[in-house]
Amino acid sequence: MTNPKSDRVRAVRALAQASVRARRGQFLVEGPQGVREAVRFAPEQVRDLYLTVDAAQRYPEITDAAESVSLHTHLAAPEVLAAMSDDAQGVVAVLRHRAVGTDEVIAARPQLVALLHHVRDPGNAGTVIRAADAAGADACVLTHGSVDVHNPKVVRSTVGSLFHLPTATGADLAETIALAREAGLQVLAADGSGDHDLDQLADAAEVTVAGGAAQAGDATGAADSTEGPHLARPTLWIFGNEAHGLAGHERDLADAVVRIPIHGHAESLNLAMAATLCLYASARAQRHAHR
Amino acid sequence: MTNPKSDRVRAVRALAQASVRARRGQFLVEGPQGVREAVRFAPEQVRDLYLTVDAAQRYPEITDAAESVSLHTHLAAPEVLAAMSDDAQGVVAVLRHRAVGTDEVIAARPQLVALLHHVRDPGNAGTVIRAADAAGADACVLTHGSVDVHNPKVVRSTVGSLFHLPTATGADLAETIALAREAGLQVLAADGSGDHDLDQLADAAEVTVAGGAAQAGDATGAADSTEGPHLARPTLWIFGNEAHGLAGHERDLADAVVRIPIHGHAESLNLAMAATLCLYASARAQRHAHR
């Protein structure tokens, strides 16, 4: 492929637009890291794979992975890749949407889920998905009114994590909370107004786990029987809009509202930092409980 | 002030350029939150304060704070503010640089310091300064070759934290480490290649603190006498470039290299997320030790 003005190139480029993505049920993954993870973790979604000759040589792990799942690789001129995306770095993939339902996510009996409610900034949403992946969460959920998870900026800022864990979209907040609760998850809302301090919950989790483990040899039992929020329990975390947080009636839907301690003069942390701390605190407590 | 094309307006706008900032020794703070914190925490640096009539009414805390330190407030037309900055939201301040030396920062016997080495992205640098503030760190240090801390994007993403804690710039990495060590700080480098896992250090800190407190009634003593890194000790954290991390010889300068556990398939966390987790882990261990 050498013509950067061909219909095919235009069609790929057009996936930068939400309306085109929705109509075709496709989206774009740009750059070697994202494409590599897509080919490895979601090969059934990959429709087309474009690389420059240079990139094919530089990233044999991509072409090898593509070959091992019988994906055809299109070699294309650097101008073609540049015309497809400003962030291609020589590698682009077109993927089919894969709709994941909230019920599907919850039916898998997850231990840790991150829910993003009305999160609008692509970088924030992508970064929280990446944090959820790193913390070992089982899934992410985005409510209706959040940014399109297939927005190229979201996809880029997940750095492949979008393909590592199921991400349900278009969810209803109250319905998701009800489903999660039925499945035995506690629902914690992260908010600066919270009654519970994240560090104090972490302290309490350690004490309960230590006590439970010593007495019964099963720390999770101790965690389950505790009144109030407990970080070691299976948890759905709710993170609100980056500017406005969660409304009062939304916080009221949660079992508990948790704030991150602010020791200095900062008014708050940003969404991605707060989510990272919350998810890692849960991951740590859950891992201790199962040790 | 009604003329958006006046020399004064142009002079304010020009502070978006690094060369102009350096020549004049001034920088720009945009938006109500940043300006409020500048007036509250660094009034001696504020040279000029510009607000629309609307903003002056909407943010009385800014005009009140300015008045209480005898700062004159210039009322200006919305067009004037818009011409000064695209992110003014009706409020802009021009501040004088205040040079903070690394020796000054270390001489204050800090408990927790964040050092950014060759961090180039303004948003990342600003977010780490904000995280350091929230975690209760005493200071930040940026080495020579890092982004200009007075870059408007850095200032904006600190959301006022730049005025809450001293931030030394243009530092030399090896010199800063030597100074910190002389002052009794341990030096921890955050890097995915680390021998030490942050969660395991947190576990160890809890055990030592509990033991030390029970035996000697002074948990810090126990922390100080421990071999190897200990999160409760006074600490200088080193965070490297967002894309390349720290070089081997840079990591070797630290007392220990600490990695954040990755439980899922993510390859890494981004700089701001990693720094937030490290700084909060230190803050928590230090606070436990002093309880």
C-alpha cells in the first residue's frame, strides 16, 4: 500500500470520528504498544493490521503474534500510516467493537471493579482503566454519558489495558450498583466528602485480617462479617466526573463514601490519582486476606 | 482596563513564552483556583492581579485575600482577560520568580521530598507536585533538564500546589542525593526494575512500627535501625522521565530501587500514578511511626 489518499486510508482515518465508529462498529488502535496488546489479548476483534516495513522489523512481536492467530498484516508506506493517524508510529489496527454488558461483567463474580460515572476526559478515563488493570481489577464499567471508550485518546491512554480486562459501556449507575450488590460486592464511592478515610480503612483491614487469620485461619471470613466498609471484600468502586465529582443522590447509592486523606494544602487529587490509590488499597487488602 | 491590545496585556500574554519568563523573572498564574492559592500562600511573589468584575464578585475570597495583604486588584474587561490567557476564567496573576535552592530545601530537615529527574511533560510534572502536596511532602526538586516549572501548563496542573510547598529547580541529581543523605534522608528511586516491592515495604513498615512501638514506645527508633529501605524513614523519592525512566547509573545512586506491584497485564503505571502511590505509602508509614 503506497497511496495515502486511497479510500481505504480515508476510511481508517475517519475512525477518529465518533459517528463513523458508531456506524461501522469499528475503532482504531494506534502505536506499537496498543496494537501489540490488541493482537495478543483480543485477536478476534482485530480486522485489519497496518505496519510500515520499518515497524514490522522493529516490532517482530506484533507480526509474530498476528501470524500465530492467522491475522494478515498489511505492509504500507510510511506516508500511508501517517495519513491513517497522527499517532501511528508506524503501526495501526482497525478493531471491531465488542459489546460487553454490565450483567456479563458482574456475572463473572469479580473481586474488584472500577466504575466511571460521567467521566468525560479521554485521558482520565484511559488512565483509570490502566490503573484498574495494574491493580488487578477484573473489569471496568463506564456509565451512559461518559466519554466513548473507543475514542482514540482513550484507547491510547489505556496503553493496551483496554484489551486486558472487560470494559462495559453505556451502563446505568443505579442498575449496576443493584447488580453488584446482588452478586455480593460492596459499593464504595470515592469522594472528597466521604465519611471514611482510605488510610483508616487500610488500617482496619490489616487488623481484621491479622485477627481473623490468627483465630480462624481464614481471613476473608473476618472481612465478610465486619460491619461497614472493608477493603478486603469484593468491591465496586465508583469514580465520578473529574470536575463535579458525584452528586449527593449518587453518593447515597453507595454503601460507603471514602475520601483520600489530604495531608498538605492541596484541595484534592485528580480523578486518576484518586482512583489509583483506591484500587491499589483494595488490591492490597484483598491479597492480604487471601494469603 | 478595557483595551485588549494594550502593551500591558501583550506583556502578560508574552509570559507564555519561556524566554520571556526567564528574561523578566516573572510567570503567569491562570484561573481562580491557582490565583487564590498564590495570593494566600505566596503574596510576596504576586506583582499584578487582574480580574473581571464578574470574577471579582464570584470569587470574593481572592479579592479579600488580596486586600488583606495590600495587593492592588486591577479590574479589567472580559476581552482583556481573554487576551491575556486562554485559560484565565476571568482571573490572572503575574508573579515574580522565587528561586529556591536544593540546599535550602534540604537544610529545612524535610521528612518527605519528591525529586523529578528529566521529567519533560508539563502535565506530569504539575500532577506530581500536586500529589506531593496532597501526601504532605515538604518539598519538590526538579533537576536541570526537566520542564520549566513556570510553564503555564505546569502551573495549571499543580492547581495551586506550586505555592504550597517549596520547589527547587535546576538541581543536579548526584549533588541533591549527596545533600539528602548527609541530612539523614534515605534515597529511594521509583522504577519498574526495582528489587523492592512497594507493598512489601509497606508491610514491613507496619511490622517494624508495631514491634518498635510495643518495645520501646518509640516507633521511629525501630525504623531508623532497620537495614535496607524503610518507608517510615525520612525519604527523598526519585522519579524519572515519563518515557525512559531512570538510567542504570542514576538508579545506582539511590539507596534502593522500588517497584510498584503490577497485578494485571499492564506493563507499567504512568509517572503521576506511580509517584502518587509512592508518596502516599511513605506518608502513611511515617504517620504510623509518629503516632
